Amino acid sequence: MKKVIVLVGLFTSLAASAGTFQKTAVTELVPIQNMYAAFELVTPKYDQVVLDCQSFVNGLSFYKNKLKVHEVKMVNYSDCGDVYDFINQSLTDKEPVCLQLEDGKNAVSLSNDGPTDCQ
């Protein structure tokens, strides 16, 4: 199975209970209204995941019960576009998308792992 790892910099965990890693499937990529470069990643584990490529500091924000539980800031300008491109192309090709947060490693990884590998 094809795997791609995208390091996106400074991982800040705001969750009260952090594990060694968290994986979730991404099932849709939806543009956020009135924003030209921000997208919602639809996942089964979070109420909302926002990929913000529009703000001065790009990043991923993870929400549960309307509270931000994780935030990943992207240090390199191209990282946000790379994340978008990988997810968009994978979903267009009807390949599964797995997003993994790694506590303490300042990284998010994306892969085409199927649903059984991404739980």
C-alpha cells in the first residue's frame, strides 16, 4: 500500500488525555464557505477538522464538542498545500485516506491505509 508521510511541524496537544498516537480516516474534503483556502476534513473521530491554508499561520485544528482538542501548526508554507493535494488526489482516486497524529513527534502522517489499518 502506498504511504506518504508529511511532517507539518509544531504539534501542540491541547487535549486533556493524550495517547501515543491517534488515527482517523478522512472521508471527505469540503471547502469552508467564504474562505478560499480552508477546508473541513470529515472524519469519524472528530466533530470537525479544519485544514486552514488561508491564515498567516497554516495548520490543522481538531474539534470535539465544539472545543479545540488538537492543533498542528505548519512551519513550511508548502506543507498545507501538500496535505490538501494528498487528500484531494486520494479521494478523487477513491483511495482511503488515513490521518495519524503523533504526540511528541511534531508530525502528522497521511497514508492510503484502509479502514482496518486506520482505527
